[in-house]
Amino acid sequence: MSQPLPIIYLARHGETPWTLTGQHTGMNDIALTERGERNAKRLGERIAGLKFPHVFTSPLQRARKSCELAGFGSVAKLDADLVEWNYGQYEGKTRAEIRAGRPDWNLFRDGCPGGENLSDVVVRATRVIERLRAIDDVVLLFSSGHFLRVLSACWCGFDPQAAGHMVLSTSSLSMLGYEHDRQTPALALWNETRHVGD
């Protein structure tokens, strides 16, 4: 009997004040809201009973705290490649504010002045994927929305700009895996939020 194929669980961090206002939150180390903390705990309840031999988290506190509240803080390893997109001069700005000066701006096409372009994020995502594919087991990652979207697009072999069409909510759970064998990477679950409450 063949071994089951590995699964990568993706957990987006809980809500922050800036996710509520739509401000781009890259390197600013912003804390979770009370609702964000509650939903991080609910995420932990959602996956309670599953075994995760490997847990990795972004070092930014919104991901790290979500990981801790979900019940994995004591076993998680920090991975600097899991940090959110560096928005440079657009840090803290909303899409509307950015588009007031650049009406056709698209993050996944244009990147951010003084920060990262899509190709920079793809380099980090590719490093993470190489490490994940070397682990023959179940893995749980805690990170941020735009990075996880790029990671997932790259995992599936999509054009990385396709990440712009992959909505990911706070405290959501997603899964990357394979369909038939390791030559067919696949999206097994996306943006599952039934555990998220008010």
C-alpha cells in the first residue's frame, strides 16, 4: 500500500486593526484585534485532533500570536521567508489611497516602490516550497494573506499573478497537496472560514 501524499495546511493570521481598514500591512508588526484573537483560537479548535509534525510561522506577531492561540506556539519554528509582502512606500496605505496617485496600480503586476515586486515574493515562496517538498509529512504554516496567495499559486504551477484572483480571509484555513502523485500539485481546500465568528 502506498504512503499518503503530504498535505500542507495554510493558516492566515487573525484580524488586525489594519485588515479592518484595508491598509496594507507588510513589515509593520501589528497586533491582533480581540476578534482576531478569538478567531485564531477557533481556528485551533477547527484543526484540533490533527497531528502536525512540522509547524512554521512568520516571525511577525500577527502570525506568531495566531499560531500560539491556535495551540501550536510551543512547537512552531520561525521562518523569515513567511513574512508578508514588503509594501515599501505603500505600507499603511489603502488600495484607494494608492490608486489616487496610480489609477491602474495592481500589486501583483506592479509591486511596491521601496518594497518588493512580485518576483521578490516568488523567490521567497519558491524557497519555502522547496523546503516543504523535502518534508514527507503533514505541515502547518501561519502567515499573511498576500504571501500565502503567491505561495499557493507557485505551488500549483500557476502564473504567480494568478494570486491576485485568490481571495484569502483572516483566520482562514487552506490546504495544498497533490492529486494523484507528486507530479500533480493541487489546491485541496481554499479559504475555509466556517469556524470564524463575530
